[in-house]
Amino acid sequence: MLVFKVKELLEKHNMSRYKLRQYTSLSYERVNDYYFSRVKAIKTEELEELCEVFNCNTQDIVEYKKKKKK
């Protein structure tokens, strides 16, 4: 399972989702998908933009967590 850490990065950089939308070409809906970790498909261009805005690497944005066995 992939977990997106955009919420944490926004808090760390004292930035709102609105500001993130202004700094990128992402729609508000897409920013929310990253914020709430609801992204189903990843575009490399979007990851690139997020890396630029947050001055970080992809592993700072996306984390792999094993699914819990039932």
C-alpha cells in the first residue's frame, strides 16, 4: 500500500492546500487526493512538481507500507 505524506509536508512547510495548488498545476481535487492519500494513479510530472515545491525526494512524498493481514 502506498501512503502519500503530502499532509505532513504541508504542515512542515507551513503551507496550505490552496498555496500548493497555486505553486503547482494540480487541481484542488488532485491536491486533496494527495492530502488524504486517495491517489489511485501517479503521474511522474506531479511527483516532480511536488519534489520541487517541497525541495525533497520522492521517498519523502511516497511511502510503501505492507498491508495488514486479516
